[in-house]
Amino acid sequence: SKLWPILGNLVIISLLSGTVSVKPLAVSYIRFSTLEQKNGNSYDRQSGRTKAFCAKQCWDLSEAIYLDQGLSAYSGKNKQGALGNLLSAVQDGVIPKGSFLVVESFDRISRQDVHIQFELFNSILKSGVNVVTLSDERIYRADDRDFMSLLVAMISMQRAFEESEVKSQRLKAAWANKRENAQNKPLTKVIPAWLKLEKGVIVPIPARVAVVREVFKESASGMGRRSIAKKLIARGEPVWGSKKRNKSNLWNDSYIAKILTN
């Protein structure tokens, strides 16, 4: 019963021959780092490439997509989200042996130290599940421990870690420099939408501050982000920010999440 939601229409029955053939199962994992990317093309790109590759391989792509939105692979926070659920499904056999885990690249799964990345990758292979990276269309098979293939994987993992490490150090240095030279001035020109600059001084916008407080109050009482957004839309609360960022010009759950996690 656990397998059925994942397998879907995996078994194909041939009425002519009376035989049963099984197409290999493929499962997709998609991740992007920021909620803003949700409104971009990151999801569509990863999803589209997965569907195209699975179709070419004649694999049965599961409708169950493991998706982490706005969770960092460098900090490992995605292990607390859909990636954690995916790993549990692999270990418990909900995703059966012989299946294919399809990701755009290794850095979608993890950007942590290469030892941590390889341990995670190896645990999937040891469970009998193959791993596919779409960036180079390479298939790492559970029953094939070719040294060169594993070396290629480790090089990709190390590159992902180093890229994130360099970016992290640069950001830390930039913010340290800004703090040192701030002298009670704004650190950047970008400030939360419920604040404004008046002669170089940050001041609150009372009506928007009231909305922020309301969002926190409703969230603390148990109301979901989408429900909060619908409530603001229903009463005609003006949307903040430019139409370029919010093409629908409506409150949405991703912006509510941004307020709550700012």
C-alpha cells in the first residue's frame, strides 16, 4: 500500500501476449534556494529537463515530486524538508530498488563538505537506487561501483562545496565591511517594504507596520500563509513592491513567508 502512490501506473499489461512488463521507475527531486525563484523558471527548467530525459529513457516518472523551496543545500536545511522525506522513502523501500533518482546536478541535493555529500550519495546507491544528474546526463548505477564514475561524482561535489564556500566568505566579508562603515546609516539601499528612507534615516510606514504585526499574529494563532494572503486580498489590502516582482499584483504565500522569516 505504501508503494502504490509512488508507483502509479508502473505495471503495463499486454493483452496480446498475456505478459506483464514493468518500466523502470524514476523519481524527481527539485530544489531552489530562494522563494523568489518560485516565480522564476527554476522549477520549470528542472521539471522540464527531468520529463524529457525520462521520456528518452522510457522510464515511468512518478507523479510524486520531492520539492524543496527556499531551502539551502549548503547549510543542509533541505535535509529537514523534502530531501529528508526522500531519503526515508529510499531507506524504507517505498522507492524500490532499481529506481532512478533524477536531479539536475549534485548541488541540488547538497553543497556541504564533500565527505557529507558523498556519504549521502553512497547511502542512496547502497539502498539499490540509481542516481541521475541531468547536467551531464550521467547515470550512477547502484550495481556499478566504477572508480572513475565515483571520482567524477566527488569532483562535482567538491566544486559545488567550494563555490558555496567562496560565496559565503565573500558575503561575510562584505557585510563586515558595511557594518564597520555604517555609522548609523542604512547598510544597503534595499530595506523592508514596511520601512522608508527619509533624509537618510529609516522610518516605519504605520499602515504597513500594522499589516506586518497582523501577519505575525495570524501565523502565531495557527493560520496558514496562503490563508493569510487570501484574507489580505479579500479586504483589498494594497500589495507592496513592484509589479515586476509580483506580476499577479496580489498577495501570495511566498511573500507572507518572506515577511515571517525576515
